[in-house]
Amino acid sequence: MNRPKAAELDRNRGDLTAQQLAHLLGGWTENRGKLPERLARALRQLVELGELAPETRLPSERALAAALVISRATVVSGYELLHGEGWLSSRPGSGHWIARGESEGRTRSATTAAFPWQHRLAPPESAVRYPPGVVDLSAVAIAASPVLSEVLATLKAGDWNSVTQEPRYQPLGWPQLRQAVADQCSKRGLPTAARQILITSGAQQGLSLVAAALLQPGDLVVVEDPLYPGQLPVLRGAGARLRTVPVDADGLDIEQLTSIVKRESPRLVLVSPTHQNPTGSLLGAEGRARIAALAGETSALVVELYASADLTLDVYPIPGPVASIGNAESMVVIGSLSPLVWSGLRIGWIRAPEHLIASLGHAKGIADLGTPLLAQLVATRLIERLPDLARHRNHELAARCQQAMALFKELLEDFDVRRPAGGACLWVGMPAGDAGEFAHVALRDGVAVLPGQLCSARGAHHDRLRVAFACDPTFLHIGIERLAFAWADYRRHAH
């Protein structure tokens, strides 16, 4: 059954059936606590994630109890908890409704308060920022490589003039950079011409352009679970319905992916087989081959998120894009130079079939007319130094990862911490408690981490934290020390 969109529920108030809500609730019993508390928490998260729009009427207690195969008393108690928190309102003879918003007394949950991701995407005047002195281990922000300074020092006036005298906008990208990226794709086993490359202002914009150009409201998109949280506002903003496929330390569950794609015919399938964020997993050769085969067997367009591919801690050589295996005409690859160079250098790229580049370029022109040419000039020179960039960055990240894991072993030995194959964060398992609530306590104690619920389209992973380790070693040490202090504080109050 297809998931109902929040927008549809808002337009057709009262049409949300008990069966539809049961489908939306998914694995709600995986939460901790008594059943009414689990149900209330799951419903609250559906509202926070935008799955249930304000003024949506919920099914009756009896109908929902039957759909979930639980007692009516459990549903009554769960609804009562939400009424008490201001999430639900009642109307005489009309049952229970999602409240209109915080104006009706509703407050954000600890999960939302602990990591203001959505507020980071809001206008600056309304942004919520961490207090001074907080060590931010929630964001994978990477400092500049020394190679960047070396490249900047080699650029002469004539180099700058080559772009500053360009009289036209370049929404598809500076031709020299498009060719350089195409050459890199070809070196990795994916034959590519410059006309198949679109330059973007980072991988995040690459995904935004794909959504803007290729999605219509109501389209089904298959995403990983957990996933990089920046995907959610983009896909939800495009009105997409989301279906999830689990990812573990070995990568994407290919059996479930194949079943969903063949059964439900999604518009897009988003995969990160090389150093997935947040797990850092690397999918094996067989799984990669099956994704490539699936792209040729269905109408779905497979979008590979390749931005973290170069951040390897274990495996050399780095696997090429899945499209290099086959069926490249049914696949899009989104990459970025930023992880190797500097988070502040917003240069990414899309490799796509030529017939899609025109519509993607149209979306790019609407977005910003083109990525700054000066940055593209620098990126073109940096690509010539990719081996140096990768050597420096991966040596640095390997040391930071080892430091972070040693600190967890020393200070938080009950936490489940496994070395990722790549990337710049740890996907940490908590021994007990709720990640959103703990992240809120940790923030009070001076360290920000990302609760697992925010890395899931269905609000799962209550027992997981994403902990970035790319920051300065001193701050990393302080941050994990504070996390240990916060854990002791959290456990003390839990008892």
C-alpha cells in the first residue's frame, strides 16, 4: 500500500483510515517504554517528520486498536498523553485531530530540540545556534586541506582573468571543470563526456536539483535507513513519498531493495554503496552488481550518492561508481570535492545521461544561475592534486577515527562502536535510553551529537547516535569527555 502524503491528508481531512495510520506507524513497538508511551512517541514523530499534517483527523480508538492488534485502552492512553502535551485537540463529536502547532501549547520533543537541523535550513534571523563553547560533533564539517593553500598560491593573474572575463552565465558549469570531472569518472571505470557533467554548489545542491527536475508531488522515492539527514528536507520539500531500506555495517539490504523496487515501481532510488553516511559501510562487489542490474530491470532511476567515496579508512583502490558496472543510462551519480578539500569549498557535480543534463541545468539556472566561476577555477586545479588530497585527508581521518574509538573504549565502554570502512563519523549504539533525550542532555553538558531518529525517514534508531570525528583532535577529546559526563548525568536521572 502506498503511503498517504501529508498534503493529501490535509486536503482530505477525515480520510486517514486506521489501516493507513498503522502503515505510517511501521515498527512503532520498537520504541522503549510502556505501549501507550511508545504509541504516543511514534505519533509525535510522524507529526515532526511532516507525515501527519495539522488538522488531520485520527482514526477512532477502537479502529486503530483493531488495525494495530492492541487493546483499545492502549490507544486511549496514548491519545491522552498527546492531548496532555498539546499534540492533539478534540472537537465535539469529531474525535481526535492533530493540533495546529506550537501556538496550541505544543512543544518540540527532545529529539528536535537537541539537534536543530531544520532550523539550520531556516533564514538566519530565525536560526537556532548552539551556545558558545559547545563542541559540535553533530556535523561533518571538514577543515581545509593544506593542498588548498598550495594550489591558491600557484594561481596567477592570468588564471583569474580566464574566468573573470567570462561574459556569460554558466549554469552547466565551467567547461574546463566539466571536462576534468568527466576525466575522473572515466578513470574510475565510467566512460564520461563533459556534456554528461553538471557542476553544482556541493552534493547537497546536486540532490536538490535532481529532486527539482525529476520529482513530482506524490512520487515514490526509496531511501536508505539510516540515511544522511540532509536528504529528508529536500525530498519532503518536493512532496515525495518515502520508502526505506535498511543499511547495516555491510551496506544496503539488497534483497529488500529489489523487492520494493519491483513491487512498487518508485521514481527514484537513492543509494550510498561507498562509505554510506552515517554507517560508513562499504557494499561488496555482489551487492553493487545487483544494484546495477536492478537499474536496467525497472523504470526507476538509481541515484548514487558518491560524495563520501574518497574518504576511505581501509579499502584501496576505492570502488568506482556503481554505474561503471553497467546500465549507466539508468543511473545518476552525485559527487563532491568538498570532503577532500574543505567543507567551505562548495563544489560538487552530477554525472547523468545526456538527455537529463538539460532539465537538471534548467533547475540549476533557476537556483543560482551557476556555481561561482572563481571556485570552479580553483576546483579545476585541485582535481590535478587528487592523490595528494586523498592521502592527506584519509591519513588525518584515520587518526581521528582511532582517537575517537579509543576514547569511547576508555570512557563509554558499554557503547557499541565499530570502525567504519570510510566517511567521517561513527554510528554509535547506546546500551540503553533514548538517543533524542540523551542528545538533549549532552547539549546541556556542552557537546552536540546527532540522535539516530534524525537519520531516518521513519524516525527509527532511538538507540543510535551519529558522532562526527573530523574536528580538531583537542575538541574531539573534549567532546567525547563531555559525552561521557552527559551519559553519567543521563543515567543518574533515569534512575
